[in-house]
Amino acid sequence: MSLFVLLALVAAASSSYVPPYYEGQPTFAAVATLDPPDFRGEDVYRIEFNLDAKVEMPQDGFIHRSWEDFQKFDHLLTTHLMNFGLQFPSEPTIENLDAYMKRVMEHSNIVKSNVFHDFLGINWSGKDLKFMQSLAEFMKVVIPPLYRAPDFAPEPPVFSQEADCISFEETPFEVYAYLMGFRSQTSLQEFNVWFKAFLSTYPTFSGLADDSDVQPEGVSVMIPPHFNQTFVHFLPGGYLNGQTVRISFLGKSKFNFLDETRIKEYLTMLYGDKNPKRILDIGTGPGFSAFVLAEMFPESEIIAVDLAAPYIRMARKWQELRNITNIKFYHANAEDLSWLESESFDLINYAYVLHEMPADNAVNIVNEIYRLLTPGGTMNGFEVPFPDSHLERQIMVDQNTWGYSWQEPDGPQGPEPYLEEYEFGTLLTETLAAVGFQNIENIGYSYFESIFLGVK
């Protein structure tokens, strides 16, 4: 039994399908069937192929391509001066396209080409992309000549179980989706339609209609208008859309302080000799920081909150899988945590939160952090830098908002639409001082992150 068949059987048993990574030279390719429409709503042809691959890699596989994909492939062969005698069919039938594929396989220069490998969805994983881990790496993402993206998307995964969204590794298709988002400034509307259609195949992490299943008992949550108006990171419907949970979860390989190893390194360096009894994690998302803190301080009580109920459901499910018992995850608005007692937390942590909202909302959260800390307690924030230089801040704003205001409904708005609010409204270090924090530190980490510390 081939590895591919084994993987397919495993996927069928769980009802989710995660395509394997294929690496090798094609030795055979044939159009086998016309399958039901894919997430784009397009009828797709199943191309089956064999590879000359390493023993531990799949030797055979398949990819789905639409008639439009075939047309694009043939056009690319023409532009690459490789389209000789292929006789592209005038009508899309299995027989016609299979005969065309057989003619393609007769040309060794095509078989060895990136265009053909991209068409088959092989020899590209995107694992070498580090996204926002450094400025040099980010340049590869946003400047196409620095990094070659595939001409075609790899085979998409299919997730039907919420737990599979947590346990399965990132697929090449999902890396491709991230990459294309950052390269979509001139075609954002088209990308958003494509991206939304794909995310609609993910589980929803839904619960009760009023989200009371994940809220503190007797506490309802007010969703501020901006949270359901202008969405960060190109997420259709924003964080309130549960089908964005997995794609945000995959940020752990792209943002420095969503990486649990790096979080632990810095939290240990800063607080490893401390013994906090009670810890609050704000904007916990899937729970990366909360889990690190729980493992670092197993005797501590940790409360982790997020404004997006689907993300709290995901965090609770991940908590079950990890068997960690000293965290309580709640759906809550960090602007109003009045259900938590003042001066009751020794350490309050957040990661990538305050730059994703208007300045007034961010200042409200800073005030709540100060209220909740015990005297001598510490705030730790992994956050977007707040440079001293006005010019540096403006450059960051322009790069991340694409020159549009978050209040302009027709603008592309960029991956971080609220960054102008953060850099010129929240004024983080100044606000920390204004509410009463002492020993404020702004520790530079990378072009994309600083660590903000303050003591009550």
C-alpha cells in the first residue's frame, strides 16, 4: 500500500483531508475524473501523478485543476517559450485534457519546469518563509522578485473536525494563502473573494447564539462597533467569524510572539524568578501565551480572555488536548473587566492587541490593566513598536495601512488598518505613564515587535 493511499484512508476515517507535501520529479500524469466543484465553485478535474521521490516521500498523488487553470497553464507555457505541439483542446473533456497531459509529459523541459510542478502542486511547501519574524524575511513576502510564489495554489485541505484544525500541521495551500494576502494590494477584492470562499470550508467553532457558553457566569459581552467593521489581516468577517480561527492559529509560525518557544524564552528571562499567584492574559486568541504561563507557573491561577468567542472555544478545546488545568478561558471585552476584582493580578500579559483597535479603545484597556494589577504588579506587552521618531512611525503606518484609514469602507486598508490609531493616538509609553505606571520600559525586539513593561 502506498503512503498516499494510507494517508487517504486515515483522512477518510477522520473526515478531514490534509494533502501531503509532494517532492520529486513527475514520471506520469493523467486526467482521471471530473470531480464536484471546489471551494471556488468551479468544476475540477482530478490529475493523478507518479513521482520519482525519496523513499520517505509520497510516490504518487493527485491535484484538482479547473478548466480555467488548464488555460492559464497553457498560456504560461507559451510565455515561457515551451508550448510547441501541445495542441490545447478547444473543449474541456476528460479525454481531451488527458490527451493534452500526455503530450505535456513528452516534453522533458516542461516536466522539469517550475510551471508544471506548480500546476501539479509539488515541490513547494513555503516552509522557508518566516513572514514577520524579521524585516529581511518580510521583504521576501511583499517583494515578489525576492521570492518565487507558485503560479497555482497547492491542493487545499478539508477540515470537518474542530480538533483537526488544532492537531494538523500547516499545509502548503495555507502558506500560499498567507503569502497571496500580502501580495494582493492591487487585487485585494479578488483575493478577499477567493480567501473567504476557502475559509468557508473550515469549521465554525460555534456555540450558543449569545455566546454565554464561553462567558463568565452572568456576564454579557459588548462587542465594540470597530470589531465588526474593519478587519485586520484580511480576515473575512474578522475574529468574530469562527472560520478564521485556524488561519490565525497558524500565525504561530509567522509572528515571533505567537511562537511558544520564543514566548517562554522572554517570559522566563523577565519573570522566571517571580512567583505570581494570579495572572491575566488579555487578547489570548488561541491561547499561546496562556499555555506558556500555565506551564511556567503551574501553581498560579490564569485567567485568559478574548473578545472573539470562537477563539475561546478553540482555546478550550486545545486546553483539553494539552491537559492543562490551571487556565480559565473566557469570552470578555478587556475594556470592561468589572467582573474581575481590582488589584487582584500579579502579572498581566498581552500579545499583539492594542494596535488592532482605535486609540480610545486601547486606552480603555490600559486603564483596566492598571486597575486590575496588584501594587507592585507588572504589565508585560508583546506589541508593535512605538518608535520615538515621528518619521519611523509614519513609515510603519504607510506600510501597514497602504495609505488608507480604517474608517474608509472602500479602501484596501492593508493588513493592519488601525496602525495610525496606535502610533499617533494610543501613544503607548506616554499612556502607560499617564495612568500611573512606573519603571516603564520599551524593549526593542525586531522591526515588528517591542516588549513593553510597566509596574504599578
